[in-house]
Amino acid sequence: MDRYTKNAVHPHLIGYVRMSIDDQKLDLQIAALIAAEIRPNDVRSDKTNSLRSEQPVLAGALKAFRRSDTLMVWRLDRLAHSTKELLPIGDRLQEAKVSLRSLSEYLDTSTATGKLVFTLVSTMAEFERNLISERTKSGMSAARDRGLPEGHPAKLVEKRLSIAEFVVSRQ
């Protein structure tokens, strides 16, 4: 062993999974990462809700990465809630010379093409969210203009109302 390889730091694969409060199962994400050769003890996980984007485990991992490490996720939406959050994470990884691999999007930012695809996928995801928001607002406005209540009808409330009417009629 020569003096260069003796102290060389070997790249490390780190898996990251995120679970929303609504989405309680991590099994699929973890199984996919293990199948992609991540060791089970190299999988980090955060539990978040849709209103707050705090990811303390990811924040710690981002500080601990070494040059040439790779962060692997099952899907990009497990890494961040939005493009606004995703792009700075990508920038931090790039500054630290850490690659990002997403299994579902077949993305690997260790290549020029992967970096381009990362930016495009992030942009398309934001575009899709914006379209959904515009359609929702448009639908709500149209309902308001027609004098209808906004949003989906509350079926549970209707069911409870009929039960209450039945109970009152029996008295």
C-alpha cells in the first residue's frame, strides 16, 4: 500500500428516507435502498408533517458528508417537500462534492446529465404543483360565482345530519 491509498477516504453510500405523519410506512423506501446496496445501518430517516419542513436527521447528514460520498433516496419527494427546498439541498451536496442518486427518477448527479435531469425534474415538479394550485383556485372561484360552497361536499357531515334527524324524530 502506497502513501496515497493508505490514508484515502473511500466514498460512502448513505440512504435517506422521510416519512410524513400521514404516511407511516418506510418499508418500501428502505427495501429499495437496501436492494440498491445501502447497508441497513447506513439508512437515515426523518419524520415530518406537511406543514413544517424540519428534517433534523437530513440536516445532520448534510454536515457529516465527506467528499465523494453519495446520498441515495427512493424518490426526490422523500428528500424535500418542494423545489424551493430541494434545489438548496442539491446545491449543498454539490458544494460538498457529494452525489445524489434517486432510484425512482434514475437520477445520479455525479454526471453532467444527472445534474441537468435533477434541475429539470425539480422544475417540472414545481410546475405540476403550481398547475394543481391554479386549477384548485379556479374551481373554487367558479363554485363561488355559482353560489356553491367551495371544496368537496362534506359527506361525513351529511351522514351525521341524517343520524341526528333520525334521533330527533324518535324522541
